[in-house]
Amino acid sequence: MKKENDSKVMEFVLLGLSSSWEVQLFLFFMFFFIYVAIILGNLLIVVTVRADVDLLQSPMYYFLGHLSFIDLCLSCVTVPKALGDFLHQGKTISFSGCLAQIYFLHFLGASEMFLLTVMAYDRYVAICEPLHYLTVMNHRLCLQLLFACWCGGFIHSITQVTLVIQLPFCGPNEVDNFYCDVPQVIKLACMDTYVVEVLMVSNSGLLSLICFLVLLFSYVVILINLRTHLRQGRSKALSTCASHLIVVSLIFVPCVFIYLRPFCSFSVDKIFSVFYTVITPILNPLIYTLRNTDMKTAMKKLRKKSMPFCCLLKG
């Protein structure tokens, strides 16, 4: 353990997901292929939305493009470091690197939560107020809502980093995970962390829970209103809402489990951490593309546009 003046911890040791070399090698290949799929899948959605004028002018796909961009960035916060650690015996991260992981993890994670809430509001207006949809969800409002999501994520992440940076770390430095996060790091502080853990719950825990409950309530209202729609429009709306609900559940359930439970930890915490940081970003492209006719049509158009360019490169 490196210390400054024999008191301040300068780096943390990441215990990772397993101490077995065989398991770590398996996890390396699994994480690597998932990471490549995350990059290609989310990048494809971003490019498709930007390249298709009709999708770009639609608030739902405009927000979807930004959701994919967040997932693309979120996976880069933890996965590249984990891939390197799987191939090395010593898994360490500097104190500043640990703070950077916490900042970007919560900045992007909170921004994604707020964006999913905005997307639920967009679906509510589209289904419950279809005649006023384009008037209400105009481009200016979309920009304002998107800006509010990023600002909310920034404020949340700064709060989380502030909680950690003020703590004294002078003894244990082993983080029981494959990346740095607030619940594991604050347990290493050389002081009573009761107040800090309560603040963490009131910040991250309640944020996750409130957003999740708001989303569930909005989709319940949407499903009630769908009863009055025609069968064809109802089936398409139900498919869209089902896709959103799957994504929402996969993101919010792990967050509520991890952050709304202070003073204790369970062995399954690492599984939820993997699900939130690695699995969820790859599920978004699969759910939104395989179940969405508009996206698949736009991707076919993009492929036709890119074929002459590819042939030119080959020539």
C-alpha cells in the first residue's frame, strides 16, 4: 500500500470478480466481446439517427440517439480498466483515478436515468395527446429537456465525489469490486461513515427509486389510455412501451438494490454491478433495433447509402 506521510492512501486495490486465473481469462473474453458489441451497437444507433432526417426530427429517436451515446460512454468508464486487470495479478487504481471513475459513472448514470424519464414523458404525450404531440414536443423543448438531463447528472456526480473526497483514507485500501463506486469506497474510510451512507442513500438511492416510480406511474397511465386506441396503433404503442419498460427495469432495479441499502453488502452486489455497467449498455441496441421497424428501415437505407462508398474504397 502506498501512503503519503504514512497516513493518506494514494491508491486502491481492486479485488475484482474472481481470484482464479481461469475465471479471469473467461471474464476477459466475455467482457471483450460484450464491449465490442456495445461500441458497435450503440455507435450504429447514433449514426443511423443522425443520418436519417425523419428519425432525427422525431423526439423519441432524437432522445434514443443520446441514450445510445450515454451507454457508449458509460461502458468506457469501467470496462477497459477491467479488461486490463483481468490479465494482471495486481489490480490497482490511483486515488484520483478512483474519483474519476465515481464521477463519470454517476454523471453518465444519472443523466441516463433523467433521460429515460424524459423519454417516458415523450411517450405519454405521443400516446395520450397525439394531436398536440408535435406542438408540445417541439425541438426547443427537446433541447431544454436534454440540457436538464445533463445538468442533473453533473450535479448528482459532483455531490457523490464531494462525499468521498472529504473522507480520510489511512488504512484498508481494498475495494471489493472491479471498479470504484461510492458504497465500496466509503467503507474504507478511517471514520464513522453513518452520516455519509445516509447521504448516499438520500442522493443515489432515492434518486433511483423516485425516477423508477415516476416511470412506472407514467407507463401505467399510458397503458390505461391505450385501451381507447385502435388495435393497429395500440399494438405499435404497446411494443414501444414494452421496449422502454425492459430497459427501465434493467437499469433501475440494480441501482435501487445497490444504492438504497446502506450499512451492509451482499455477495450478489458484484453481479448487479456487472449487470448495470456491462450488460445493460448492450441490451439497449438489441431491444431498440430488433423490436423497432423504423430503426430497421433506417438502417437498411443507411446500408444502401454506404454501399457506393464501400465499393469505392475496394476499388
